[in-house]
Amino acid sequence: MDKILVVEDDKAILMGLQDDLQFEGFEVAAASDGKDGLKQALGGGFQLIILDILLPGLNGFEVCKKLREAGVKTPILMVTAAKTEEMDKVVGLELGADDYVTKPIGSRELVARVKAILRRARKEDESDDVFAFGEVTINFKSHEVFKRGKELALTALEFNLLRFLIARRGQVVTRDEILDEAWGEAIVAYRTIDPHVAHLRKKIEDDPARPVHILSVRGVGYRFVA
């Protein structure tokens, strides 16, 4: 499940944004001023930040600038007032914002922009040749996986499974999705998915009995946490 941070000082707008996003299945955290928003964003764990410009204390531009200076690459969707839309858009994009939405915010437009940004972010992640989590490094181009510098022997199915889980990290994926999207036309029985996951855990987890990266979601499937 993607987690979104909403930084907005207007309580009515904040509640509306939370309701719209939660209805679409997103996990939402909230901040009502720039200082708290910056603190939460720096803590990490978010796939998107929705950032109002007119905030008490630090304004949205300042928060955006500080996040980018700190190396935070989380996508930022800025919220601007209609009367200052053009200038706000220029300044926000120059500071590192990914997109903007204008008040009053329509729920359909908001959700569409959020989903589009998240899709772009996932594609960019998937295009990176190397991804690291914990003490594991995976090279998507060479199909090599290392743990503490030692290469792991993964089968083709295990490698594709790991790559799929990483691409969908933070989200719950079903067994059907694993069959269709991770393994495609490979002849794999539905009942063998769990054993494949168990074998992969033995190779990448320090304690397969208490996994911290490939988590089970009872009755649904799995969720990958970096």
C-alpha cells in the first residue's frame, strides 16, 4: 500500500484529501504546518508528498527546497491557489516539485494526478540497474544478486519474483498478480507460489522465520519492504 503525506493547514481541505485518498486505498499521514511536514517527510517511508504552498511557519516552497537539498527524492505534488497558479507552478517546478494541482481540488483530478505520479515513479525505479535493501544488492541488468558481497544463486523464477516485489514495494500483491505479472507464461502451479517465496526468503532474509523484507499478508498475498 502506497503511503502519502498530506501537508495542508486548512482542516476542511485536509480531511477531504484524506477521505479521497483513503477511499482509493492509500495510507495517509497528515501535517498541518511546514515544520511538521518537513520533519515527517525527512523521516521517509512515503511514496508521495502532497504539499500546500501557503503554510504557517515554513511555506511549501521552503519545505520543497529543503527536502531536495537533503536528497529526498520522494515525488511532490504541490497545491496552489488559482490566482497565483502560473507563478507558483514555475517556482515549484524549479525547486523540484513533480506536479501541481489548483484549489479548489476536485477529487477525480487529485486521484488521477496521484496515480500518474506514482506510475512514473515506479517506472523510474524499475529503470534503475541496481537496487539495494538491507545487505542485499540486486543488479537488474546482469541478473545478479549479492548479500554482504557474496553472490546468491537465485533461479529465474526467484529472480523475477524478487524484481516484481521490489517494483511493487510497499504494496500488497496477490498470488494471482505474481502468476500473471511476475512469471507470465511460465508454467507454475498456483499452490507452489508459497514454497517459492519461502525459498527466496531463505536466501535474502537473515531470519526467514521472521522476515523483514518479504512479508505475508494473510489471505491475500505478500508485501515487500525495503
